[in-house]
Amino acid sequence: MRDSANTPASAECVFCKIARKEIPVREIERTEDAVVFADLDPKAPCHLLVIPARHAENLGAFAAEAGERAVGALFALASKVGREASEAGAYRIVVNEGAEAGQTVFHLHLHVLAGRRMGWPPG
């Protein structure tokens, strides 16, 4: 996988800057490979973002570059923080891939939403 500090796309990527601690956020958890922080525009009482520390534009690119174990580790971290954030143990994980699907920041991020009843269908 590419190092976020050395790729042109990551130089201006807001989530890469957050991962490098250049932009302050309310950080919830950090591992060697990922960062969890509170969304600045929450869509639920608890709205966290889980991002890989290294730049990947979307889930497809991340899976191709980092492999299945890294994808699994990212989702396991999202599940962990989702369980911890919800009194009822209920949460939703959302990944938007591509502008038409609602992706606005082109660095892979998992939305972890909790703290209210979720509707279906989500879109």
C-alpha cells in the first residue's frame, strides 16, 4: 500500500492530514493502521469515522492495495467502537463508494452511527 506521506493525492487529503495529526479532531481511538474520530457534521447522536492511516480513495482501492486482512481489521475496529458507543449495542456501519453513492471525501472512511433508531432503506 502507498504511504500517505508520499502520495500526491494524500498531500491535500483532509483525512490524511487528520491521520498525520495536522488537523485536530476529537480522536476516539488510534491504532498503528487506523484512526477513529467524531464526525464534524454528525447524522446521529453518535457518528464516528474510521479511516485507514494510509491513503486509499475507497474500499475497492483499499482492498486491492492492503488486502483482505486489512479490510477485516478496519471493520473489526468499526465494530468495536460501535459496540462501545451504543448503550443498546446497536449501531450501523456505512461505506459510500463514489460520488453517486454519496462519497464526498475521497479517502476511505467507515461511518459508525449509533444512539437512535435507524430507518430502512437508508438511501
